[in-house]
Amino acid sequence: MSTLIFGISFLAFVAFLYFIYLSRDKKKLKRSVNKGIKTLIKNSIRLFSIFLIIGILKEFLSKESVGNFLLNFQGFKGILSGFVGAVMMGPPASGYPIGKYLLENGASYSLVSSFLASWVMLGIIAVSLEFKYLGIKFAVVRNIFTVLSIIVISLVIGVIL
């Protein structure tokens, strides 16, 4: 419910800014609205395909099947297998049930932490959008540092817990 309220508030704020902009320069407003519509149409195809792939993966890969796959690996291989989360990707709250299932079935904390971190921070499916808007160089460097940080975090958690 709070997400809906935030979305409506944000939409009202944008509408308010458009209204202010309208009162200043109608020609620029028309250009910006047209550009916004074109960008929305271009990106809606990409976003639709991303959501479709994620939906298919979530439909056919249950938390048990992902968990059983990940439980086959131990040690450093387990940490690397945690990068399965990068393929499935999603908000943190939707990855927690898989993490719980892994812990209940004997997975190490380092495996669960690598899975959850890659679930949130890496997105193989959305990398094309990252390339387009942030640039290939930035996306590659960010993903390399993200992978390295996930490995370090997982190792540290493995030592601490």
C-alpha cells in the first residue's frame, strides 16, 4: 500500500512540475512530452521482455529447485554458485524465502549471502538497459566490482558465522 501511495504522490509531483512548465513555455513542454512518449515506447519493449523472462524463470524455477541446485555445492564453489541469483534477480524481499530454504537445508551462510547479494546487485537480464543508459564501460566495471565485493562479503560472512 505504501508503494502505491508513493507512486501516486510521485505522479502528482511530476504533473505539478509539468503544469509549472506549461505556464512558462508551451513549445518546450510539447517537445519534452513527445520525447518522453518516444522514450517510453522504445523502453517498454525492453522492459516487457525483461519482465517476461523474469516471470518465466520464476514460474518454472521454484525456490525448491533453485535451493536443491545450490545445495550441491560447498565452499568456494558454493559462493560462486550463489551467482544463480544474478540470473533470477529481483527485489530483496522476494529472495529471502529462497535464502531461508537454503539455510533450513544445510547451506552455508556464505552461499546464502552470495545468492542474496547477487539477486539484488547483479542483473544479467537487465544488463542491456544498463549498457544503453550508463554505457558499456561503466556497466562492465560496475559488474566486475560487484562480483568481487560479493565474493569478499561471502567469505567474510563465512568466517564470522
